[in-house]
Amino acid sequence: MPLSEKARVEVYLPDLAEASYQNLLEELDREFAFSFGGCTIIRGLEGSYLSRAGLRIHERVNLLYTDTPFSFDDNILILSRFADELRDAAFKALNEEAILVVVYKVFHAE
């Protein structure tokens, strides 16, 4: 059987116990479940990034991802806009210098 192309959306969020971080994770979980049929959360990953001040910041992150029903190439503008909106919403909800949202092609066996 042929493979089916999908677009995967990933959001990397700091793993902090503060309510705003847990609320955003829960809201994205709910949004992805209702919009795309489900999602996966991988908690407690180790990560680091270079801050604006040039310091290496080490932190734990949660990865939330979902596969959309959209093909990547045919919907790049829609996916780009969605990724921007996710990133903007995360910045508004959290006090963070960096939020990573990733979109790429995946292929499902049907």
C-alpha cells in the first residue's frame, strides 16, 4: 500500500510546574485532539538553547506533537500561518525568550 503524506506539528515547551505552563500544555492537548484527532506529549526531555545574552540555558522541556490530515507541500501557507499562531499564543501565555514550533513531512502507512 502507498504511504500517506501528512504534516507533523511539534511544540517544545519548558517543563515548569507553574500554572501557566501546565494550562498551555493542556489547552494545546485539547486543541490538537479536537482539531486533528489526537496528539502525543513526551514529558521531561532535556534541552538547551543559547539566550539573547549569549548564555547557554539548560532546561527540561515537554514535546507535544500531532499529525495533521494536510499534505505538507500543498498546504505550506496554511501550516506556516498555523505555526506562527501557535508560537504567538505560547509567547502570550508564557514568560519565555524562546518557543520552538516545528512543522515537517511525515508518511503514514495506510
